[in-house]
Amino acid sequence: MRTGLSEDLIARVLGAAPKYTLAELEEKFPPRNLPDGAMVTRFAPSPTGYMHLGGLYSGLIDYKLARQSGGKFLLRIEDTDTKREVKEAVDLIINSLQRFGIKNDNDDLYGPYYQSKRKDIYHSVAAELLRNGHAYPCFLTQEEMDNIRENQKAAGFATGIYGEFARDRDISAEEIIKRLDNGEVPTIRLYSTGDPTKRIIFKDTVRGSISVPENNEDIVLIKSTDRLPTYHFAHLCDDHFMRVTHVVRGEEYFGTVALHIQMFRMMGWQLPNYIHTATLDKIDEETGTQRKLSKRKDPENNVDFFLAGGWPTDAVIEYLGNILAPGYEEAKLKGAVKTFWEYELKPKKIPMSGGLFDMKKLEWWAKEYIGSMAVPDLVKSVTDWANEYGDEKQKMQVADTDYLIAVLAIERDNPKRVRKDFITWKQTLEIVEFFWDELFVANTEYEYNRDVLKAFLETFNIADDKDTWWDKIVAVAEKFGVKNGDVAMNLRVALSGRTNTPDLYSIMQVIGADRVIKRIENML
Ligand code: GLU
């Protein structure tokens, strides 16, 4: 510890006198009144105008833990590094989360939730550290730091501002005043007393008990450029005063956790529980090896891919949930729970190494999900998607709701044997295109048995019930000495253009007598 700065100097190095004392901050952001075991989590994206799947994965952990424990899920915008306009990027994050069913519990009491608006809080905490000698103003220029770095490298030392290399760590009040008078603006650095030959032991909820070397770097707390905090310092202040209990973040932060623990201890604040999660990986199509999802190579890395592509967002969540809680699928198949929201996510069981995201597996979840939907919900989802993302064709398909209901209701009356060929809203509309004359493409390749088609048409009556209809098909088959299935196949291809469709009788009922007659006649 060094000698603390006077209030006067604190105000000068920070640019203004701090607004609050620590006691005032403690009172302003009181411990939350929540039931025992309630977790307060936060998703803390830096807005980039892009919401990636890993972000959704991480946000899902936060949200699920908060929700299942009767806690709070906060959305904090880490915008201290962003030079550009963040409003649009933030809207995109909020909107994407909401579409996947994730809503935040931000309340005014613990806000604001934009870091750029929390300067008073950071400065008040920094002032306290300056006051008690745990921090100091540092006037090193970029050029001076570059030099230090070069020298450290040449001599084989670890790089960074620490110990003897931290020129200003014992700077005197006179020197500070001189430099301030000279117009220099300092960064505020931590006065680290850590010793990297010693280790800190802490418990990571996912990784268990871990020991990491102590931190000896005098890291920057407040930047000189805009007087905003670094990630490290903001994490300390925000997670403390937002009363966050569980910090879920990527494994890339594991390397600086010693520093974070050091700061919490220095403040005498309770350490949050850390959950350092692994990245979301995939199997590379070309090499067959597991790797991180890549912004450049993988369209599925952007959550917009799932929205624009008409993937059921609930199915994406179900699948991500199963990656997080691998027992979920089994519990669901057994009927013990219906959705991931009902299943308990055990923080300890979150995968420690890369969770694997596989589009083929997602297809399974999507098929299951759509298969279990009631027709009106399916129709609504498909319609909403088409109206927002669809092309003219798809918009036309959803324009007549009654017809769409009839089309999508086929083979959904028996819950035990629901068709499982729908994967996305988009592909659903593609599969059923032949129901619309504008989109129907006659199959002219197929070798039709014209006699069979003609004979069927002569007996066809749309009012026939299914048995009568089938008897007529059997009769035609007998007459021409072909299989019943051959007759059905001729009709199927003539009416749909395809050799594979759901129930043929239902198709005829839905498209109606006129289309049946017209399409068969055209083939003749
Ligand atoms: N803004 C940081 C990020 O986007 C947040 C990390 C954290 O959750 O603490 O990676």
C-alpha cells in the first residue's frame, strides 16, 4: 500500500470530485431481498451489431439459472469500448434475446445498465482506492510503455506494468501536481501487491477448485482517454453493486480471474460465484475436427441465421439447453418434463470443454418441436415468419389462412403419429408448395399409366369418404392388373408432382375437386 491521495488531488486526477462515498453506494444499491439460493445473473454483451450463437448460449445459462432459482436476470451493456453508435446494436441484442424467449429483469433501482452511464459509480470506487493507497495515477505515455515493453522482451521479463517497471506506482504528491499542472491526464492504476510465485485458490462452479498465480500487474482501472473503466474494474463495481451472485462468462476471462479476486478482496466485498463456460464448437465440414464456431465461416454463428431461416426459436433453445444439461433429452423423452424451462439446469454439469453444436441434431429438435405443435400455433408461426422474412411466393401462401390451416392440418389428427418432416417454417412452406396452383410444378418425367388415371377420373367423386375412395382405387387396380399402390402413385405424382407426400386422400380433399380434375387431365 502507498500513501493515499488527498481529496483535492483525487478530484484533480479523476477530473472531478467523486459523487458518492462507498457507504452511499452501498445504501443506494442495497443487497437484494430475494429467497435463499436465488441467483442474480447478468448477460453483459459489448454491442457489436451482431448477436452470435455463443452469446445466446451464454445468455441462456444466465436466464435459466436466474429463472429456476427465483432470482434476477440482468442485461448489462458493456459499451465502454465502443466508439460507434450503440443504440441499434443494443436493440438488436434485446430483440434477439426476446425472440428466443429471454427477457431481462432490469429494474431502475440497480441501474443504469449501460456502463457508459455509470461513470459516477466507477469514479467513486476509484476515489476510494486512491484514498487508501490501493490505486495511483499513472502518467506513462504510450511511447514510454512501448519502450518498457521492448526492454522487458529483450531482457526476457514478462511484459506489463508491474513492480519496478511501474514507474509511477510510488509517485509523490508534488510530482502528481506538477504533471497535472502540465496538462497531463493520468490513467488510474491498481497498486498491486500480488506475488505471482504465490497462488490463489478459488472455486469455479464448472471447473471446481482451482489455483491460479496471484496478479502483480498494476492494471488500468480508469482510462485516461475517456475516463471510463476497463473491463476489470467495471466488472468489480457492477457485479458488486448490481448484487450479482453468479458471473457466467467465457473461458477467455479465466486468465484474469486472479486479478478480479484480488480486487474483490481488496474492497472487502463478497466474491461472486464464477462460472467460466467453454466455447460453442462444431465439427468442421471439411476436416471433420472439432473447432470453435467462426464468424467468418459459419452462417449459423449469427443468431439471425435462425430467425431469417425460419427455425423454431424454441427448438434452438431446447437444443442449446440439451447441450448445457445433457440429461434433458432423456427426461423429455421419458415425459418427465415438457420443455427445457421445466428441467433443472445444474451449474456444475455445464460442459467444461466445447459444447458441440450440430445442425443435424438441431433438425431433430426442430422436427420434434414442430411435430408437437397444435395446428393453429403452427399456422401462426409459419404466417408470422413469412410476413416478416418470406419472399412474395411465401407471403402468397400464407395470405389465405383457412387454406393454410387445411394444408398444414394433414396428418396431424393422431398425436401418436404426427408427420415429422417439417423442420423450419420456411421449409414447411416449400414442402407444401404444390397445394397452390401458382407454385405447383407438374411432373412430366414420370411415366404415367394413362389408362389408370383416366379410369380413376371417371369414378372420382370428391364427396366420397376415405373407404369408398380406396375401394375405387382397388377396383381400378384390379381392372388393369396393377398394384393398388401403383394407382395411388400415379395419382400422387399427377396431383403433387412428387413421389413422396403425406396422406393422398387428405391432399385431394384439401386441393378440392377442380384441382384434382384439372391436374389429372393435364397429365393425360
Ligand atoms: N462484455 C464482456 C463480453 O462480451 C462480458 C464478459 C462478462 O460476462 O463478464 O465478453
